[in-house]
Amino acid sequence: MLRSPTPPATRDLGQEAYARMRDQIRDGSLAPGIRLTETDLAARLGVSRTPIRQAIARLEAEGLVTHEPRRGLTVTRPDHQQVVELYVMREVLEGAAARLAAQHASETEIAAMTELVAKEPQYFTDARALAETNQRLHGLLYLAAHNRYLLRSLEQLSATMALLPSLLTQGGRAEQAHDEHRTILKALRRRDGDAAESAARAHAVAAQRHRLAWMVRTIGVPMATPGG
């Protein structure tokens, strides 16, 4: 017996619920580790449980929500190894984006990125504003690569990176990141793909070092497997 297809209205509500939950994970309203239930989410978003189930299925496939033993469904809390893997992919993908942007970015796109970087110093002590400016800057770089397949991968990476709290205002990272952004922009203006990729990769590596140092301070060093 053939199963009836999902009605379009239900699919639309599922898409809307997915988009809203993903946005709330991104902005921290649904923080990593928080326990989720269909009932609470339905009440939170003002929809029935059917679109919530559809949204959860997509978010789970993307790794943004996880079923934890004895806790049930939660917003994913990346562990040490996941963080390392995320930053490896960030280095590769953002390096490629910078190289392509050096080749394909319009002058308008480069001007928009330049304007954002110029504004960064005024937000060095404002964590939220600085994080938003940083997200817009990186988003513009992704778009400036003019490659839809790379963009799709970067959007997925960005969604998962949003599970990690911003550390830009800690340990002088804001000033370091600002200098690194300026280096990337200089390469983009010269249309130097090699230099742009190298600068973007160096930026991702520096961010990873800062992130892992923070994790060691706040969480501790992962225990080694005996004999491993």
C-alpha cells in the first residue's frame, strides 16, 4: 500500500520549524547541551508536533541535535575531536573560498568586506556585535567565491560552528583576528589567490589554537586511552 505524500502545508511548516530552530541554535537561544522535547519545541514555535519531527530529523542528520543516553534529544555539544575536525574543514574550505574570491569577487563585494573590517575595532569589547560582524564578514567571503557547491559546504560548516561560543573578546583574540582579516583583504585586493588562501588558512589555524587553549582551561585535557 502506498503511503500518502506529506501535504505541502505540512512540509512548509516543517521547513519553517527547521529554519527557526537552526537560527535559535546559531544565536544561542537553544544552547549546546540543552534538552529538547517535541512538546516544548511545538509550544516554543507555535506549531504542531508533526513539523517539529520533520525539523528534528533534518537537524539530527546535520549533526546539530543528538540523542544522548539517559537524556534524550539535546542540542549537540561538540567534543574535543569534533572541534579539531571542524577546524580542519574550516581551514580547507575557507582557504578555497579566499582563493576563489581573489579571482571572482566584485569590487563591490571587496568594498563591503573592507567596510566591515574597518568597523571591527569599535566592537572589540562588545561580544555580540563583534560576533555578528565576524559572521557577516565570513559570509561575504563565502559569497564572493561565486561557487554554489562550496557555498553549500560552508553554510553547513557555519551552522555546526555555531554550536561553539564566540571567543573573540577573550585573550586578545579580537585584535589578532582583525589583523588576520586585514591580511586576507590585502590579498583579495591584489587578486593574489595564493596569498589569500594562505592568509585564510592561517586565520583558521589561529582560531583553532585559541579555541583549543580555551577548552583546556575550561574543560581540561581529554583522557588518553590506556595503552593507546
